[in-house]
Amino acid sequence: MTGGKTLTPEYVEAMIAKCALGDRSAFEALYEATSAKLFAVCVRVLGKTPIAEDAMQDAYIKIWNNAGRYRVTGHSPMTWLITVTRNTAIDRLRAQRSHKDLADYHDVLAAPGATPEQAAIAASEAGRLAECISTLPQDRATAIKGAYLEGYSYSDLADAAGVPLNTMRTWLRRGLIALRECMSQ
Amino acid sequence: MIDNPDTDDMLAAEYAIGLLEDAALDEARERAMSDPVFAARIIEWEARLSQMADLKPVNPPAAAKAAVIRRLFPQAPHLSFWKRAGLWQTLTGTGVAALLLLAITSWQAGVPQRTGPLYTAEITSQTGDFRVVAVVDKTRNEVILTRTAGAAPAGRILQVWAHGPDEPAQSVGLWPEGESVRLPLPPEIAAVQGTLTLGVSEEPPGGSPTGLPSGRVFGTVGIPNVLDAI
């Protein structure tokens, strides 16, 4: 799933440790090993646009600058890289969205079924989480994905689903609790 | 049970997923920095949720790599170093002045008496909670480090690392305690000509078990134009 032995946690972790010491060749090796995974995150959040590439560049700059803090987080190496990248891409998306009309994205969220492209991406989602999400009621799964992968706020999600804010909050929290319990099994 | 969720864990989940806003976000961020149990909850949620972004690889445009490298390592990366390090402000600190004096006097006391280059640089963490001033004495091939802010967490020690341009990093030595430490440079590090990079990490007693930093790296600094003593 992760595309080759260079993505072993040990390898990625060693490259991050060397980056923390300012080792430029380790950064290049880390980039080679992980850029397709991290670009996929940016493309999922921002579409296949120049902004997705910018976001990936920003993520690598954060990774280089914060490599010394990686161990403090307690994440596995790919989790850390993906989390940094997802947060960077979401920040970009929100900044971009703040200039746009709200109506632009209601359509996306309110759409009953995924587009073929979204379905292909969804099918590739790895790990137990995908299984667990598929057990949730559709509205809760949509809300969780909308928050994590599209950066929507509670009020965005409530508007898009046509429910009161508190209902959305309850859906989402119950969805997250169900996920946590499903994933711990 | 579902009707009575663990409030802290939900707060951590909402933080990780990005649903907190304004004051609630600031509050959670502050708490994450001061409450390790809460921080651990956030990390667990980040790990769970990150699976949603663990996707089939998509190759980025080939030019992206060169663009990142250009942004990170501009042509003359060390020109602004002295300014950036804020070194001379730091050097007004008495501890550092004393250290410099010590470095200079011990270098003067060296037998045979030779004049050799002395390089000074400051290693600082991004958040400014950790600062070390390093003096590299090329006459003796030693590095003398003094903490001016921060320390290893309880039960941990400091370890000093170094490398030359495009060379692998290696341990210079352990710094188990004290305000300052004097370490001989390993032969490979003593042989570095050009930019010498120094870094400090926190490690278990006895040092990193992996040969690379295994704990937080507080920071690194590049000292340009390092030459051998004549």
C-alpha cells in the first residue's frame, strides 16, 4: 500500500532525524520516498491544481523546519508527515474558500453520491478507519469526511445538511465516538 | 454511554479534525502545550484520522522538488546567518562572556602557543525555549557549549551532533549535566572545511541508541567558512 521498501517507518524516521540535524541529502531522500503520498493528500484536499503543489511545498518546508520536534509528537513517521500535510492543505483550502461564495461548496457536500473520482479515492483509503467509517450512518460519515478532508466548520456542515448546528454537533461527535470504538476493536 | 461522551476526548477529536474555532481553539491549543494527557489524546485522534488521508500515491510534477529545494536552500544560505542568530546580543550575557574568556584564555595557554581560528555560533530552538552558544576552537579541535536557556527534560541528557556539507551527521559527544561542556571533535568533524553544522538533541542517559537523534532536536546551526588552524 505504501509503495516500496523506502517507506518503512525505520527509513522515514531516520531521514526525519537527519533532517533535524540539517542534513540536506536526507531531506532529498525523504522527499523522494514520501512526495507521492503527500502530494496525494494535497490533491485530495485541493484538487489537481497548482495550489495543491504549493501546499505540498509548504508542507515540506514545515517538515524540514519542524523535524526536530517530530519525536516529541509521538506519531509514527508517516502519520506525522500526513498530518502536517493535511493541516497545511486544509489551511490553504480555507484561505481560498474565504474568498468564495458559500454556495460554491454546498453543492459538493449536499451531493448524494460521490463522483467517480471521489469514489476511486475513497476506495483507496487505507486502514481500519475506512472500514469503520463505512459502518456509520451516511450523514455522519459525510460530516466527518467533510470536516477532515474539506475543512468545513460545524456551521458549514449544518447548512449543507440542512440541520441545526447542535444536531450537526451531536451527529459528528457520535460519529467520532463510534469510530473510536470501532477502531479499538 | 454514547449520550455521555468523554468530554476531553471529544475536545481532542474536534481539535484534531479542525472543528474548534476562535476562543475554543486557542484554549485547546494552550492546553495541548501544558497538559500531556490532553496532548496524547490529540495525537491519538490525529493518528486515527490521518488514515483518511493515507491515499494511493500521486506523483507530483517533477519541477516541484527543485522548487522546494530552492525555497529551503537558497544559493547563499549562510550569508544572513550572523544576523539571524542574534548572536551578538546574546554575547552580552555574562555567562557567555565568561565562556568566551575561558575559551580564549585556555587557547592562549595552549602549548605550543599558536593562533588559531575560534568560531562562535548560537543554537536556538524555534520557540526560543532552548539556547546554546557553541565555540569551536580549531587550534585544539574542540567545541565548548554553554546553555543560556532551557535544559534537557528530567531524566534525559543532551547530545551534541555535527556534520560537514553533504556528510552524514555523527555524535560529537554527550552532555549529561552542567551549564557547559567541552568536547573534542571526532576526526571526521575536525576535518570539515567549509560549513560545519552543529546540533543538540535530548536523549536517554547514555545517549541515543540509534546513532541518530532519537529525541527532540532543539536546533542546529551552520558555521560557515570553518578552516583548520594554521
